[in-house]
Amino acid sequence: MHSLVRMLFIAFFALAAPQLAHAEDADALYKAGLSYKNSGKTDEAIKSFEAAVAKNPNHGMAWASLGSLYKAKSDMPKAVGAYEKATGLIKKDKVLWANLGMAYYRNKQLDQAITALVTACKLDPKDAEIRGNLGTVRRQKGDIKGAITDLEIAVKLKPAEASYHNNLGVAYRHDKRLDEAVKSFNKAIELAPNDPSYHFNLAASLRRQEKYEEAQVAYEKAVGLDPGNAEAWFDLGFIYKQNHYNDKAIEAFNKYLEINKNKDPEGAKRIQGELESLGAKKGGKKAPPKKAPKK
């Protein structure tokens, strides 16, 4: 009897030993990958993590690390695949599900992104960043009501985060709730006054409310902070024209043409027409008034 038990033990050990060795090899490769990663040696880290999962396909942390590094290298298809493996092995980690959701988002898989981010939210309903990301993805998918719900929660959870107020403002604007949009953009600007995109979003909402003088101030702030924003110069030109500042409109339109050269032929054609209607000569400046013919 003892001999039989011994033989069974030896047989079991003989079968298990290679698997144990592979697991140990995978752990060693994973630790080497972490060392490379912490040293900023991304390519070497990826090779080590890839070797780790080749040795042990069930090494969830190695898959998670691969997802992070693939994302850093903007290889979204590989990042998605790695995070899918990681969440399949480590099922209740909100960070992994959130990372998978954003990898899906950057890979233009919006439905899958929403599903993954919803899972992350269920694991931690009070994580403002996850909730904010979910709201932004819902808006881009066209679920404006759902986006507003999630972004309002994000703002309540972390009221000092300017980006949540801005994103909520964008969702309100899509829902034609312009007063609330303006309020949200103003709050974002209060928290982060030097972000040009917040001033631009405020200006666009004020323009839709036909508050042209206020919109002009906001657009001017936007281009002051980001002089390379062609869209802001485009809009500002029309605001100047609306407010009867024709010389400034000409300057703004020409700035748009300078920045957007050869990028938007239709837009350029429209602006050339606007310049002509404002009496601008070729080259951009306003044409001098014609002299009366001598009698």
C-alpha cells in the first residue's frame, strides 16, 4: 500500500514539476519586466512580459502590465487584447476594467468601452474618474441623457476637477440646456483659468445664446491662450463681423487662413468670400476707399 502511494506521489510530482517550473520562470520574467518598466526601458519590459505570458498564459498581472505598455505605445488593438486577458483572470479589479474601457474607447469600440466602464463603476460606484470617463463615452455614443447622469455624479464626487465640469457643460450643450452649459463652463474656468478649450466651449455656448459681446470676450481669451486654434479664429471672425468690428473680423479670418492653410478647402473658400464681402483686398487688408473720379 505504501509503495502504491509513493508511486502515485512520484507520478504526480513528475507531471506537476514542469508546470511549477514554468510558473517560477514566468514570475521571474514578470519581475524582470517590472524592473525594466521602472527604469523606463519600455521595449525590454514588453519582451519580458510577453515571455512571462508565453510561459504562463494565466499570469494576470503580466497581461495587465502588457496592456499598460501597449497603450503607452499607442498600440490599441494589442492593449485591448492584453486587458481582456487580464480582466478574464482578475475579475474584480476596477482599475483593469477601467483601463480596458479606455483602451476600447481609443480603439473606437464605443459599445465595448461602455460595457467595461459600467463594470468598473459597479465595482466602485464612487470613483469619479471612471464615472467621468463613462459619461464622456456615452456622449460620444449619442446617449446624452446617460452622459449627463454620469457626469453630474462625477462632479458631485469630485467638485474641484475642472475637466468634469467642462465635459458636463458639453453634454448640457448637446442637450440644448445652454444656461446650464454656460454655468458649467464658467465653473471649469474658475478652477482652471488657463485652459483655452474651456473658454472656447463657453464662447460657443454664448454664441448659441446670441450673447455676442460676451462670446467675443470668451473667444478672445481662447485665442490668447492658444493662438493656433484655427476653429476659434474662424468663429471669432464671424463674432467680430456680427459686432461690427470689420477690421478685426478681417484680421481673424486671415489668421484662420494662415493656420488652416491647405487643410480645409471648403472652409477657406467660405472665408475668402467673407473677406471679399468685408472689402478686403487680396493679401488680407481692407481695401482703401475708391477715389471719386475727377470732374
